[in-house]
Amino acid sequence: MRIIGPNFSVNLTVRGGEVAIASRPVRYMEGWPLARVLALAQRWNWRVELDDYERAVGERPSGAAQRSTT
């Protein structure tokens, strides 16, 4: 996942519907559910680029099945 703001561009790794790894300056988002990240990005008018898995997780209700990492 990539977030692009007015003065930054960062990558985040999403696993199990949560941010597993986040780059500076958004490292505070580690552990956040994807829906919370998307809500903040919308609030601040940041552009978000998602892959198909991240898009599907963002549309699922909380607690839905998770993707296997094996």
C-alpha cells in the first residue's frame, strides 16, 4: 500500500487487515486496522494506492477472514 500526501510518499505493509510495517513519517500507524488508515487518508485528502488484497480487506467488515501468509 502506498500513501501519497502533499510533501511525502510512504509504503505500508498490510497483513491480516492491519498495518504490519509503516515507513516514516507514518510509523505510528503500525497495528492500525486498514479501515482506520483509509479514513485518515480520506480526511487529509491523501491519495492511496492499494493492491487487490488490500482493496478487498478494506471493503470487508472487521473480523472477517484473513489472508494466509504461507
